[in-house]
Amino acid sequence: MAIVTKEKLDRVYDAYKNGRLNRRHFLKYLGLAGASLGLVGVPFGGAVRDAWAAKSIRFDGWGGSVSDAFREHAFKPFTTATGIKVIDGEFGDMNSYLTRVKASYPPGGEFNIAHLSAVFDYARYADLGFASVLDESKIPNLKNVMVSMIKPLREITKGTLSAVPYDLGQTGIAYNTKHISKAKAEELGTSLLWYKSLKGKLGSWGGDFRTNMWYAALHTGQSPNNMTDLKAVWAALREQRGLMKKYWNSGAELMSLLANGEIYATVAWSGRVAALQQEGHPIGYLSPKGTYSWMEYLFVLKGTDLEVAQKLLNFMLEPAAAIAVAEGQNYPPSLDPSKVELTEKIKKMPAFDATGKLDGYLFANPEYWNANQVEWTEKWDRIKAGS
């Protein structure tokens, strides 16, 4: 019989987690491992899991500069400090990632922590049974997180937490200051995205119905969390489509389109705008009343080794790590500025709130948006396709 060492088991486990080894071969290898490592005759599944689970944990995020910041300022130092490897995965959008989680076996089983965005996804995962219950005593750095970011999560999971808030952002409006003055942008506000003089030079995020409906609601004088005239929203989006140069699909594409002058105005993630500004590009940022604000958090899926997950979460909330990640990805951290001294760079970021209370920030109502997701997604996809 071939000898299976724990080191070999770690490598096979990494291959399985990264999709290079299917589940059938993985389970077969575990059988060999159980005999070779002397695990036969004890609670087999738990013993094998203990042999390798504590060695690594999977984290899925947005890729690009965001994942670079996590990797450099959180994952590498964490591995150095603990010996636990963070397997770093990426996704393009929330819907495709959720499809992968549902398709895994058991559902969610091969995924551990995800950098999810907006409270409605927290509610969606909880409703699907993917929520865990964190032991907050094992995450002492949670005390430094803004209460205003924790409260919405507790309300959804009835007092417990399945995630920790990690950063804050907005989907505001970016514009090229060489072609659009600050005065003109502020005069038009949300309607800059429908400015006919910019036909062929406008952009938007093609992968999210909420963002597009949100700004169509503001453009037509409605509350995004309580739209009373959907016909006007759909009509506005059809009109806007005729003015569009490009519906972008990633943060990297957004930055490229703006940096190269292919588009002059678009909805845009505040952190990507900050990055462009730091690189010296002539990009302004507009945050009109009702700007789409969101929080991102580190969601721990049910079935994850909580001891390992909680170690990683607490490490990532350590002010030195959280501040370094925030500066790397250009989104303010979830740390309460009244409790933790933040840097000047963070204080200058779009979406930063010096009070830590987030008064006046408009977030998506999870019940409202989730209840209509299927219908509105289908409608948006048809409009984006030109029908």
C-alpha cells in the first residue's frame, strides 16, 4: 500500500479545493490516507478532516487590486504567523459565485469564506441555509467595528453573526474632468448618466440590475427602496441604452475605459475611482443624494472550520492589517474612526465617514430587492440586450 503522508494529503486537499481534483478521486485518496495515517478505527471523517483542515482555508474575493490587497496585507502575514494557508479564489459577480456554492457537494462544502457585498446577499445566503454562527468571543477585534455596520447583519440572523463587516463603499458616478466640468456634473447629478451630449461616451455596470435600476429610480425622482413607477424606470433604462458606449463587467474593465478616455461618465465603484485619481487620471467623483452605498463583509459558510475561520477574521480585523488592506484596495475599513486612529489616505477616500455612524448613507433594503430579484433581473437582461 502506498504511504500517504500528511504533506501529501495537504497537496491533494489543495488540488481538490482549487478544482484540479474531482470529489470521487479525493474521497478515494482520503480512504488511503485513513489507513496510511493510522486513522482507521477512530471517527474516520472527523480524524481525516482534522489531519488537513487546520492547514488551510479557502477565501473567495473580487480579484484584481482588491484581491491583491488581501493577499499581500492579510493572507501572507496570517500564514507566516499561524502556518495556515489561505487558498485564494476569485469570482466575477455574486450570482455566478452563488451558483458555484449551490453546485458544490455538500452545498457550500468546498467554500469557506467569501468577500460578499451588500446586506441583501447576507440575507440571501442565510435564507438558503448557508449561514454559520460565529463565536464572537474568538474575534475580540470585532469590538473596533462600526456598530452601524454590524446591526443590519444581527437583525437578519436574529442576533447572531455569520460574517464580520470589513469595508465600506459606494457606487457613485465617475466622470472625466477634461470633458465634464465639476459644476456641470453637480448641476446634472444623477441625470449626468442620461446626458444626451455624452451619447457614445457613457458606461454602466452590465452585471448588476440593482445598480442600473437604482440610478434610474433617482433619475425619475423615486426612492430606490420603494419604486412606485416601474414603467418610468424601465423606460429610462431603455433610453439610456441608446446612449451607451459600453456595459462593463469588471473593475479592471471599468478602470481601463475611464483611463483610456473611451467613456466620459459611468456608475463606478468608489475604490476604483480613488485608484484612478491616485494614478493621476483626470477623473472626478460625484455622490448625489441617494448614492448607492454598500458594505462588504467576510461571510463564513456553514460547515467551515470555525476555529480556523475565526483566527483569520480576527487577524484581518487587527487595525494594522485592516488599515493596510484598506489602503491597498482603496475602500475605507469597517473600523470605527472614533475607536481606531485611521490614516490620512483613508480619510480622503470616497465613502469615508468620520463619525462611524453612517447617517445619510442609503443602503439597499434586502427584503425589497431580494423579493423582486428574479423578475427584475430578467427584465434588465432583456433591456440590456436591446429588447
